[in-house]
Amino acid sequence: MPVRFITGRAGSGKSKLCMDEIIENLKQRPEGPPLILIVPEQATFQTELALVDHPDVGGTIRAQVLSFRRLAWRVMQERGGTARQPIDDVGKKLLLHKLLHKRKGDLRFYRSVYEQTGFVDRLNDLFAEWRRYCVTGESLHEHVDRYDDFLGSKKQLLRDKMRDLQLIYGAFEHEISLRYLDGEGTLAKLAEELGQSSLVRDAQIWIDGFHGFTPQELMVVKGLFEHGAGTTVSLCVNRPYYAGEIPDELDLFHPTARTMAQLQELVDAVGVGPAETVAVQPVLSPRFAASPMLAHLENSFEQRIGRYGSPYLPAGPGEREQLSLYAAVNRRAEAEGVAREMTRLAREQGVRWRDMAVMVRNMADYEDLLETAFTDYGIPHFFDQKRTVLHHPLAEFIRSALETVLHNWGYDAVFRCVKTDLLLPWNGDTEEAAAKTLTEQRAAMDRLENYVLSYGIQGNRWTDGKPWTHRSRTSLEDEETAANEAEELYLQEIQQTREWVAEPLLRFQKNLKRAKTVQSRTQALYELLEDVHAPERLEQWYAEAAADGRPEKAREHSQIWGSLMDLLDQLVELMGEEEISAELYGELLETGLESIKLGLVPPALDQVLVGSMDRTRSMKIRYAFILGVSDGVIPASPTEDGVLAEAERELLLQTGLPMADGNRRRLLDESFLIYSSLAVPSRRLSLSYPLADEEGKSLLPSELIRQVKGLFPELREVQWMGEPSPLMSAEEQLSYMQNPSRAMSYLGVQLKQWMRGAAIGDLWWGTYNYFAGEPEWKGSMNRLVQGLLYANREDKLPRETSRLLYGRHLRASVSRMERYVACPFAHFLTHGLKLKERRVFRLEAPDIGQLFHGALNLFVRGLQEDKVDWASLSTEETYRRTSDVVDRLAPRLQGEILLSSKRYRYISHKLKQVVGKAAVMLGEHAKRSRFSPVGLEIDFGPGGMLPSLTFQLDNGCTMEIIGRIDRVDQAQGDSGLLLRVIDYKSSPTALDLSSVYYGLSLQMLTYLDVILTHAPQWLGMSATPAGVLYFHVHNPLLQFTNGMTVQDVEKELRKRYKMKGLLMADPEVVKMMDSDLAGAAGHSQLVPAALSKDGGFYKSSSVASEEQWDTLRGYVRDRIRDIGTEITEGRVDITPYRTGNKTACQHCSYKAVCQFDPALDGNEPKHLAKIGRDRVWAELTRKETGSGEEEQNR
């Protein structure tokens, strides 16, 4: 019955007085009536620990530390409980989702947004606030009517918004009050039951640590005043306040002053007053007895800006350490600075980790940085916040499994399931699985993923039960052959791994499809979890995390199953017999999983507490570090992220609707929050702020920094740099040596600067000598030095390694030679280590090129088989034939990609047009040319139509060049047989003599060399080169202008299809390629040549004399021989070529491997200057002459 208030400033001893009184009662009567200490929920663990840790207590049954909600459950247990089903935040969000879906047709404002992520969370927060403030559906209806009066006839959208909220809240409150008991309902029930509770009636009660109460909590406090044996309320306020007294709105203690006035009114209303008030006003606050600077800060903080009170001058160095101020270059440097300082305190002053705490205003800014820094420095720590479970493998498995079966087995959903490891075979599920280690099982899943990506497997291809038989093929024209033994084993493994994934998900899909009600769908989900042994796996993960020294992760594994079962139970309880769609069930489950938060207790006693300023409560912090003291952060700027905007809240408050304080009041109350945080430590307070954010944008310090500097004019601000600098004093640099591994990291930076010519202090050479001489660190030191001396260069492979990779007989294509010249290291990765990019099911330029080659070759082969003259073929017949060819090849391309979707079928249609147009234009060439195809897709090399080119290399190795020639044309000239090579290209290509000279373009000339060399055996006579030509397969867009005739259009089209390359400098040969040049001068529309009136060639013609062709053949052979020698000698230089803006790195897949960076020392590309045609011929002639003399000297 009697009520007593304990008042006092922060650190004055109020909480200690409460605890001392409880302990004294325990000492006098260990088994007396209950002693109940009520504290905020987040403070229950720390407070209970402080109680049982007291030397005079040890253990107790009489004294209890409770939160309001825990007290409610205790009272209801005593009174026999309630018929209503308990429901937590997760259940309420599920209920809201259900009501929104059910009432969506009645909604006006929220009809299109209620399914947005986060909306249900914000709506639940608003409704929880209304319930805490005792707002009923009826009272809300009345206030919404008044709200309409305030708005008048304007702002219809706002009227619709409030009507929607009224509708949803009314239905929500009706459901809750009828069937469920939530946290807010629990407090209302507690207020009703207090009068009949013997627990409360006999108990002495202390209420401590609160700054304010909601109306529901005030109802409970009123009941405690009325029915408890005696109630003491402790409040952090500078003086007593009484009923009816209104504190100044700018008063620092406004929140607690207003609370005390409200409590005094309750005392009067209950009739147990007047209440006794104990004002704790020691001359020197007990908390700050050993820290005068902190005492002065606490006592002077309420002075406003410009009136700091008397400046404090520390008496000596010891006092100066009681308050520290740091400016960090960024948040990362700030986190590392705190870690260094904590390590120093622990090492030099013996401070326990549990005596230190870190507080921030916005945890999201610092959580990852502090986690990394504390882990690097070996500092045990605990984050005082609730954790979401969405990141947990079990939650991710449920979400992705539902997405898989509800959305047609898409790649992302299936392999999100796979990545959780829950689809891996459980111990002994199958003999094959039991024979594989966890690493091997994961590797098998990786191979399955590569296979699925490569062939675009999704949808019913997972579920139809048909075996997957896709295999890669090298040529579209070749018929598919039977799989060899290695391919069979590979496909068997793929099939087995597919079963690991598909079987449990297929059973789940079947059960979910058969289910109709929420209960039956939940049963299907539970059976899936049992099917994949989820409980057993969680136990295993818990044991592994505990054994690895990760107690927080272990607790996550141990708690999530219970939280998930609570979610499923509430789903069934809320909607068990309701029939809903599988899609809606998935949405409800997603909402529930998003709402689960795990509240973890500290896994150890001796660890640093990391918390937010508005949540963390701790009684024994001696050293506190407050980070992020920046403008806009401390004090925090109010944000409007709720359902109601600030203006709407103000309007509702004007109608008399009880609600929480608005932004203006919350901003004013930030001062009290800051004050409370500054007063947390008893020995030392450190304030820090970053000068810039992660993007380098400058940040301003908080006004609090200026206020503290005003109170302590001698306070020195210390700079926290990201790393030690030579400009620092030796003492400052020494402060970075708090942790060996971090010190070694900083040493590496210093040594790097020294290598660039900068001077470093003796401190760092001493550090170097220490690490080099300590056996524990010697290996790490060696790796550090190797890293510093590392140059991104690759030495030549040992001859033995080169022989193991390539053998003594090298078989290679010409494109491989070109790849080596472009970058030897890329060649080594591709052909030596056999690295390759993961193949993905999409149509890319090489695939299109492969289709063009195959289609045109099959088209020409068909003409030859049917003995049809290409020149006489009609346009319609050409298009028909090319369409048939593309239809024939489409199923063979990239796992039937052109048949996989409507989009790709459309692309296939467009590709038919391209091939058809190209064939028509090649028909025009046939009409005007005496050259005709003599060979298509001619393989040279072992098993091919022609032998390979063979080279004896200087180092004793041999090399043979193999490949496939797209097309060879022949014509009979006056001088004999003429041969030319044609290559189909999907992009514009020309023969650049400069690229030939450097070895970047050797393919076409090598192909010509092959057919000329073997012409006698192949065609029965020697042949002369006619040229090499590239034909661009495309469908050009023409720009029409007024007055263009059909002939003009055809002429323009022929120009677009003009072949590029190099021709024999013989006018007769050129005329054989374009009959329009016969008897006339001019530019050819078909080939890169132009004849003058005197019968010669224009300078723009791309031609070479017979002697020059011989020179080219010899040079190309020499170049290939040299390249082969370099490959077999093991040269793997990281030297990509660069010509102008073109570089070998532009489309390279190996950037992550070679890490070539021109900005780094020693990473210079191989610069290849562009040289003109005349100079190329001069150089080739010079080299030919030199080679001949060298051959004679031999």
C-alpha cells in the first residue's frame, strides 16, 4: 500500500539503494514474502546477474527480477491462466496479413500497397502503440470522425487512409480480444488480476530503470500502488515533482519529471498518499567518486549552449584520462581505434572486458565494423540486440523451397535451397552418399549447378522424371555420337545429385498441392523439414559451432527450431481450418519469418557489451565508448518511417486520441537520452566521431562535442588515423601495436613505404626484428616479406613442368598461337591449367557465329549434293533452303536454347533472316565470280581431310598445327589452279598486316598455306594463292533517301556485304572474282580491290604480289615456329598486348587470376605500335633476307 519515490540524478545511487534494500530484506528474512524488482525487459538479465552475484546473496527464491510482461505471466499462472491463446508479434503480423488479404476489397488507400515489404511491420507497430495507449476500435472510430471534421471536405486521400486504418484496426482488435492474448493484452489482464493476486498482495515492490510508462503500464503501476504491500519507484530526476505539476518542455529531465507527476496523480487517485519521497543527493555521486571529470560532466550537462558553467581544469594526468575525445578519419578507423584502446586498457591497467561497453546511436552504421575490429583484436564481445533469422540456413531453406515449388522450379530458387546444405544426404541415407565426405557432396552439388546453368534446366525438366542426357558438342554439323565411359559416369553422378535435390522437394510439392487448409499445408512443410532431417542437422551445427568457439552462432542454431515451431503453431491456431491458396500461404510464412527475432543472452560473463544508446542497460560499466557522435546522429534526427506521417499524428492528437509523443517531443527528449548515456561509466568516458563516411563525404561533429569542449577547455582531441603515419610521434605510432596480427599488418604498410624511399622509425625496425625472431610469428613474417617483394610477374615454367603440361609433341590450332601472342599467361591458364568460365545457358556471340558457319556450310553442301548451281538459285528458294538448315541446326545449339522460349524462337526467326540474306548475297557473288566452292569445313590434322602442318622446334620438340577451314574456293586461271580461303564472320573483320606482323592474325594465312601445301595430293595439281577473304554475315540496315531506285538499293546492299581480306595482285585473278571489272576500271562491289584505267591497282586495294605471298607464307611459318618454341619453353609472362585503345584484357575471363593492373609497378602491357602497310612489307622482307642468310650460315 505505501508508495515511495526515490529521486536523484544519474549516478547518485538510486539503483544501488533499491538493490541494497532488497539484499537487506533477504539477509533478515531469507524466506519472507516476495521481493519483486521490476526493470525494463532488456535489463532483466544484467540486473538479475547483479543480484545473485552479490556476496551476501548467492541464490534466492524470495527476490525476483521481473519485467512487466514477466510479472503478468507469473500472476496469470497463479490465477489459473486464461482461455485465450497467447500470440506474439509474429502471430499478430500473420493475423494482420490475413485480415488485409480478407478485407482488401474494402480498402481504398492501402489496396495496392498492403503487400509491400515492411508494410505489415509498420502497421503492427502502429496498432501495438494504440493498444498500449488503450485505444479501442470504438474510440478510434470516434476520433476518426473528428479527424474528418478537422480535414473538412479536402484531402480525400487522408480521409481514405484513416478509414482504412479504422477498418483494419477494428477487425484486428476484435480478433485479438476474442481469441488471443498479446503482450499489450497481457498488461491489461495483469491490471485486472492484481487485486486477486497473493503474489502482489504480499510483495514489497521496487520499480527501477524506467524513464516513462505507457498508459497500459500506468494502469499496472496503479494496481501495484493499490494492492501491493509497498511500492518504491526510482526515477532519474533532479528534484521531486507533484500531481498537476507540468515541467518546462526544455527541462533536461522532462521525461522523468512528467512521469513522476503522472505517478503522483495515481497515488492521489488510489488514495494511498501522500507518497514518501527519498531524494538521493550526495555531495559526490557514488558512481563518480573516483572520476571528478565525469562528475562535473554529469552535473553541468543540463547547462544550455553558451552557458557551460564553470570550466573544469583537471588536477593531473590521472584525471585527464577520465574523459577522452577522438576524431577518426572514418568509421572503420573509429572502430579500430576503440579496439586498440580497449586492448591497451586490458593489458596495461588490467581492466576486465566486462567493465567496458560500446554504445552507438545507430547500430547499423557500426555493427559490421565493430564485429571485424573486435574479432581481429581478439576481444570477446556481445551485441545487445535482437537478431533476425532470415539469414539462417533453415529460414532460407523454407523460403526458397516454397519459391521453388510455387514458381516452377527456377534456377535461383532451387540453388538457394541447395546452398543451405539441407538437401545434402543425411548420414547413411544412401550408400553412394555415405561414401562421400561433406566436401565431396558439396562439390557434386557444384557440378550439378554448372550442368543446370549450362543447359538452362528449370521447370518441368526437374519434375518429369526423364533422365538428363545433355552433352556438349564441338560442331553443329556433326551428328551426335554415343557417350563415352567418362561422359556416362559424369551423367550418372548428375542424375544421382539431381535426386538428392528433387526427391524431397517433389514430395513437398505433391503434399502442398494436395493440401487445402493452413493446417494441412503446415503439415506438408513440417514433413519436408523432417524429410531433410532439419532437427538433427541443427543439433549437429550447434555442436560444431560450440566446438569452434562460436557460442552466439551455436545459440542461434539452438533457438531457431523452437521459434519456427512457435510460428507454425500460431499459423495453425490463427487460420488452421481456413482454405487458402499456396501462394497466400507462402506470403504468410514469409511475413512470419521476417518477424522472428532471436533475443540472445550474453554467452559469457567477461566480454565487452556493444549496444545502442536507447536500449542498453548495464549497472557495472566502468569504461564506456560512445561512437558516432556526429551531427544528425547524436541527437538523432526524427524520421518518418511509420504508417502515419507526423502531421497526421498531430491531427489525431488534437482530436484527443492518446498516442506516443511526436517528433518534436522526441527530439527534445534526445538530450535526456544523451545525458543518461554519458553518465553510464564510473571511471572513464570516451567520445568519438568520424570525419568522413564510407564514400569519403565529410561529416560534422555533433553539438555535444562543442558542449564537452566548452566544459573542459584543456581536453585534447586525439586523431585516429586508419594506419600509423611517419608524421606521428613514436608514442602515437606505438599505440597501434596493441595486437600482434594488426601490428604485423601495419608493419607491412610501413615497409612498403620504406621500399618506395620513405623513412620509417626505429620502432618499426624493432617490430620487424621481433617478428623475425619469434618462432610463433616467423612464418607469418616470411609471408609478409614475400608479399612485399611480390611482383605480379610469372617466371618461366621449369622444363619438366612444361613437358608435363604440353608434352614433347605440341598439337595446337592457329587461334591458340594468336591467343599466346595476345597474352602468354591467358594461354597458360586456358591450355596449360585448362581453366574455363562456367558455361551459362544464354545465346552469345560465339554461339551465333557457330550457327552462321554451320548453316552456310550445310546450305552449300546441300547445293552440291543436289547439283544445284548457286548462281541460278532464286531468292525464294535460297530463303527456303537456309530456313530448313537453321531449323535443322537449332536443336543442336547450346542445349536447344533457340527452342527454349518464345523470345529465343523469335531470335531464331531473325537469325534465319540473317542467314538467308547472307546466302542471297553470296549467290550474287557466285553469279559474278568464276570461283566456286571446292571444300567446306575442311579439317586438317589427324583424322582430317588434309594433313597438319608440322614443325621441328629449336628446343627439340615438335609441333603440328591443326584446324578447320570454313570454305575453300577454286578457279582455273591462265597460270593454273587458283585457290582462295573464305571465312564467315558474325562481326566486321579485315586482314590487318600489322596484326599479321605481330602474330595476332595468323589464321587465314595459315589456312591458305595448308591448302597450297597439300593441293597436289588433294586436288591433283599445284595451286597458286588467289587470296583470303572474310565475309560478314549480317542483316544490314539501309538508310533510304528520296530518288533511290531498286538498282541503287541493290548496289548499296552489295557494298555492305563486300568481303575484306588480301588478294593476289593480278588483275585477271581479281576479274575472275568480280566479272563487273572485266573490261572496265573501277571499284569492286564484292572484293577489296579497284582497277585503274591503265590496268593497275589503286593504292586502296588490298593486294599482294606473288613474291609477297611467298614472303607472308614464310614469315607466318617462322612466327608459328617461334611461338611454339616459347610455349614449350614454358614462357607464361603476364604481358597482355595493347594497340591504341585495344587490349587483350578487354574481354578476358582471367582478370581475377592474373590481377594485372597497369597502375602497379611492373605491370606493363606489351605495347604494339600500329605500323603501316609499306613498313610491314619492308620488315617482312628484311626478316626474310635475314632468315635466308642465317640458313646459309647454318
